[in-house]
Amino acid sequence: MYKQVLAQDFFRIIGQVADQLHVEAFVIGGYVRDAILKRPSKDVDIVVLGSGIDLAHAVAEAMPGKPQVNFYSQYGTANLKSEDGWDIEFVGARKESYQRDSRKPLVEDGTLEDDQNRRDFTINALALCLNESRFGELTDPFNGIRDLEKGWIRTPLDPDITFSDDPLRMMRAIRFATQLDFEILPVTLNSIKENAERIEIISMERVTDELNKIIQSPKPSKGFLLLHKTGLLPLIFPELCLLEGVEKRNGLAHKDNFYHTLQVLDNLALASTNLWLRWAAILHDIAKPQTKRFEEGHGWTFHGHEDKGSRMVKSIFRRMRLPLNEKMKYVEKMVLLHLRPIVLSKVEVTDSAIRRLIVDAGEEVNELLLLCKADITSKNESKVKRYLKNLELVKKKIEDVTERDRLRNWQPPINGNDIQDAFEIRDGRDIGQVKLAVREAILEGSIPNEADAAYRFMLEKGAEMGLKRKSN
């Protein structure tokens, strides 16, 4: 009996209403798995040996607040949300069959056994009865409880059939292994390798949704290594695979940027849950294969990889159906700037360099520092300690200059209209030249970040350029 995981009042209500309608009802899948593992979840799936829509409407009438039911007749599903935020989905038990060239199943009414057979993994096929006479009784035909205890991912039926029917389950297997820190059993893992190319019939939106869940896991490198090992990664993210490998010339080798990137991602995952900052970690060195050069007497270089990498972000986001909005621009900015604080940490830092970093990074400067800290993966402990210490000095310098100069999300106090009002402008490029001069003077510390000082400097610069003042 597993009554302890059914402590919420609505489980009793569902069971009582199911008894009144003379149907059997079970909570199944992810909620059962997570409750037994003591992982928080408010998403509940109810399987009914009958109409899920009818049961949902009857349950809503019996629940406090009588929540609204959203139902979809063509799928036989219904959904309601409780007053305290539980998301409860109802569906009739069903069995599914697939055609090889389609992800869409043929669906028929079925038994509880049919419904459990179609589940992706044994740990997601656990069902707890909600009817009063059997409340909390577990139905576990595939030893899912044992697999939870052992930390195993395996399919209820032949994995070749499971993955061929719905290839997204291959991504889900890797996602669950990463989130739960479980092991995919060899027969299941080998089946993913054999069926990897089937992933191509799945929409990129659904693949990327699973990939994002892997990225948001506590140790995302585990998922990427499994994607790589099974042959899925080259199919869904070929740019990342190009980072793998070490080339050696004249006794000089560069690091393997694939494994370095995964280490940076794991380092960052310890410091931030920001999905888009994690994407920046994944993409920060993405252009190194295209910028790699060997310089005699110096070694391997990747000059300009931050700029080229930033420009690659949009095409990668577009192909992977990631948002082409401010989130993408955030990743572009992080990739472009990821070397700046590290470069500053190696030398004596000037106020001018700090001002430029603050202006370019804006509100995200602290997140940029987290990325830079994560990017320090050297095996030389003294070198790591030195870089980390210097990054802390850079951080303190940023705080000091920001407080003193009010530069965060800064715009120069002189704009184009001010310049046009002051001078007779014949060439629009003159406006840009004056604006740039004012900006540079403030960032270099030649003049204070104040409107009056900037205006006086603007007049001096205009006169120097031969611009004629407007008469008042």
C-alpha cells in the first residue's frame, strides 16, 4: 500500500466519485514516480477505465471551489486545476499502435494493462488505485519499484518497439537518467543507438524541449555524454560535436573543447539555474573549429571565436526552434563578451576597461562574471586560484566604478538631437562622430558622466571638427 503518497484530499474525492460512477480510477506515471522518490510535483495523471471527461466533470463538482474543466473530446482527455495549484489530467485507459512513418498513434479504448504497456519506462508505469476498497494499492507489472530502488531506466516492452513507435522516448530516457542520476540499462541504451536516426521524424520543437530539460538538470553533462554515446547528438546538435578532438603539431596541442564545454556547463549549473546563461555556456566556444589556427612559435589560437560564435547563435536558435527574441540576444551578448572579464583578470585593470565592460554588459554583468568563473577549467590549481582571485578583484572594481559613475545600462547624456540643435549639420556622419567622441571621453575618464560636462565637451569637439554653431 502506498497511501502515504496520496495524502492530498482530492485523491479521496476522485476515488469516491469513481465509486459513484462505477468506474476504476488510478493515479499513474510521473506523479507516482516522483512521490516515491520524494521529488516535488503538482502534476497528476488519472487513468480511468471509462470516460476520463465524465469523471473530470463529476470530480470538479465535488471539489472545493468547483474548478473549471477543460476537455478535448477528440482525445478523450480533460484537465482541471485545484485551488492550491494542482494540475490534474484525466484520460480513459487506452492502447496504441503505430505505423513506422508516423509518430501519431492509432488509439483505442483499453484496459489498465494496455495503458501500462504503452508507457515509456517501467518507472513511469506505476499505478495506484483510488477506489475506496483498494485505495493506495499498487499495480506494478514491470517491477518499476525495483527499478526506482536500483536507479535503472528501462522500457516495459521490447525497447526497439518502444523507441521505433515514438522516437522522442530516446530523448526522454536520457533526460530521466540525467534528472534522476539513473543508469540506462545496456539493452535499452543499445536500442537507442540502433534507433537513433528515427529521431528525425520528431519535430525539432519537441526535441529541443527535452534538450532544455537536460540542460536544466543538476549535472547536464551526463545527458550530453549519453546523447553523444548513442549517436543522437550529431543528429540534433552537430555544431557541438565539431568541438570534439585534439590536434597536435610540433609537440603543441589544444584542449578538447567539447569536454571543456561540458565542464563549463556543469560548473555554471552549480551557480545558476538560468537556462539562457546555461545556453551561453554551451555556445561560448562554438566557433573554435572555424577559427582554429596554428601559429609557429606560439601554438594554437582561436582569434575572434567570441565574435563569430555570437553571430552563429541566431542560426542555431532558428534551426533548433529556440526563441528569436531577447533571450537569444542575451545569449549572443554573453558569448560575445565571455572573454572580457578573464582578459581583465590577467592584467592590471584600468577604470576605463571596467567602464567599457559595465556599459557593454549592462544589467547582466554579474551573470557574465558567473560564466567567466565557470570557464576556468585548467588542471593547474595555482593558475585556477590566481584567475579566481583576479576575477574577484574585477568584480569589486565593477561594483566600485558602477557606484561611482552610475554606468549600469548607461546611455551618454548627449544624444543626436542635442548635436543637431547645437550645430548646422550637413553630413549625418558628423552626428555619429561627435556622439562617439563624447562616449569615449566619459569611458576614458576624461570628463565626468554629467550632462553639463558632456555638453561642453560636445561644443569643443564640434568646433575642432569645423562644425558651425547654430545662432540662437
